[in-house]
Amino acid sequence: MKWMVFLGLVAFSECIVKIPLTRVKIMRKTHSETNMLNNFLKEHAYRLYLTSPPGSNITTHYLRNIEDMLYVGNITIGTPPQEFQVVFDTASSDLWVPSVFCTSPTCVSHVMFRHLESSTFRLIRKTFSIEYGSGRMKGVVAHDTVRIGDLISTDQQFGLSVAEYGFKRIPFDGVLGLNYPNLSFTGGIPIFDNLKNHGAISEPVFAFYLSKNKTEGSVVMFGGVDHRYYQGALHWVPLIQAGDWRVHMDRISMKRQDIACSGGCEALVDTGTSLILGPRRLVNNILSLIGATPRGSKHYVSCFAVHSLPSIVFTINGINYPVPAQAYTIKDYSDDCYTTFKENTESTSTETWILGDVFLRQYFSVYDRGNDRIGLAQAV
């Protein structure tokens, strides 16, 4: 792999108050790697579409897996519709895309919303800004019709970027947040809440299935759970408190020995993060235990040794969720294998881990707003 993307937890508005939102970080080193990514996107370009199991009330929206590093889906905004590729992110609550208001060169590489072409567009005289791990953006708040497949939210509040710094090589246009409304920093009602409040979905639930090693097959579903995407029991985990997709984790272990989270910690289940992030000291301990050595910004292990490395087990609400070495290591374009454990650079008052796509590829995840809980089951 030639680049990594992870959305984490840092955002702030121009109104002083800091709110945990998304962070994006890109690591890519060579011109040839940039060309590889561009070629990949051209070869695997296709329109994402909607499908539902026969006779169900579930709306299933397909996502595109970009090399196990990023999952994006298409939405439209405006009348007539303008299409954007967004990350469906459980760590943030707001929707934003670039606009023709944007004066930054970075915006040229993304699809920009053309407000004058939409008959349902309405601008709000309110600004906001977000700081990310690899850049920052400023925007204005607007309203328009937003569509996720057949789901339609009219007069939906969303953000339009007017300045972006650091997002030129990120292969998505914006972010669609699926966290609780209290984390919204544009001050509006998130799209999932609008869909729920207006009866567009039958149940206040959404779920993710993230495919492994293939472009197609990943989905986000709204209004229920399609049981074809997991096997065994679906284990429910109560949230630490309503308002964030954060749960209590019992421990992290290897070969039945605790290696982190001894005595319990917090875990944010985050579809917008590629990796598994944790405190530096504990991440370094895990890297040492699996024999990883630093090289640049990553830590590598011998690809020949991956099959003999032990699983790392995350115990949540008394249930063990093992992640095998084949899942927590990734082979790059040099045929070297790097690990997917990374330091979370944001300081927290308690030990906190971010369980991103590395974990969620192994486990089908359900987000139940009606009961403030997360469901986890072995993905098929």
C-alpha cells in the first residue's frame, strides 16, 4: 500500500468551542505511487447504486473499497442532483462537500458544488472551520436536497468548503457524518436524524459491512440489518453515554496476556478511520511484541513471519474479538508488510482506542440510535 487514510477526532468551530470530529491524514511518498493511485481509481470507477433484500424495509447503499484504506459512497445534492463521493463517518455528525466558492487550488481536484445550478439551494449566513491531521478547511452553511440512493432529505443543512488546505490527494470529495447531533458543529440536524424524524427509514438503525481485498461488496444500510452480511450471534454493546459511538473495552490481549487496556478503557468505533489508533506507549508495546521495526512513518514486519504472528484480541462487554495478523498487517507496493497500529496523537483524559476499518473488516457493525448501543458480529 502506498498511502493511508484515517479520520480521527479533531475539529473545532470558529466559535471557540472545540468539538471532537474528524481528522484526515495522508501519507504518500513518490510520484510513481501517485500515478498508481490515479490508475487504480480509473480502472475501478463505477457508479455506486442502491439495492435492498426482497421484501425488506432496509435501504442498502454500496460503497467502494479503495485498497482496504478507504470506503466511499456516492450521494447527490441539489436539484437537479449533483454527485459527490463521500466517506460515511461514524466519528462526526456533519455533511460537507467542496463548493465553487472555494478559492484554494486544492478544491480543483475535487467535485465542487455549483449552487447556482440548484433550484432548491438556500445559503445560511454562518461560517465554520475544521482542522484535520493533514490540513484544514473553512466553510459556509447551506440547505438543499440530499439523496443517498432512494433516501431523500429535503432542505438538509450541510457545509460548503470555501477554503481547503492539504486535501489534494485524498480521493473523496467530502464527509457524511453519522454520529449523534450533539457533535454537529454547523448547528444543524444531521441527515440520519432528518431521515429518521421524517419516517424515511423504518428503524433508527444503520450498519456497515466492509469488504476485504476487493473493490465492490461493501455496504452501508439504513433502517435495519441484513443478516446475510454476518454469521453467528450479533452481540450488543451499550454506549458509555448517548451522544457518541464510544463503548467500554475490557482489555486488549495477545496469547491470553493483557498488552493494553488493562483494567478497561474506552473505544471509539469509527468507520472513517483506516487503522487502529491508541496511546503511544501502548502502541509501541504492541509493535515491540510483534517484532515491528520503524521505517519512515510506518512500522514493518517480515511478510514471511505474518502467518506465525498471534492474533490480537479486543475484549468488549465480555466478548472476545480477535484480529489476526493477516488483518493487522498490509503488504505495500514493495512487497513489504507494515502494521496498522498507530499512535493517536490527540491527548485524552482516559485511555482511548479508535477501532477503524482494520477492526471493522472483521466484524459487521450495527449502530442502534433507538437503544444507544452498537452491535458486533463476525463478518462473512
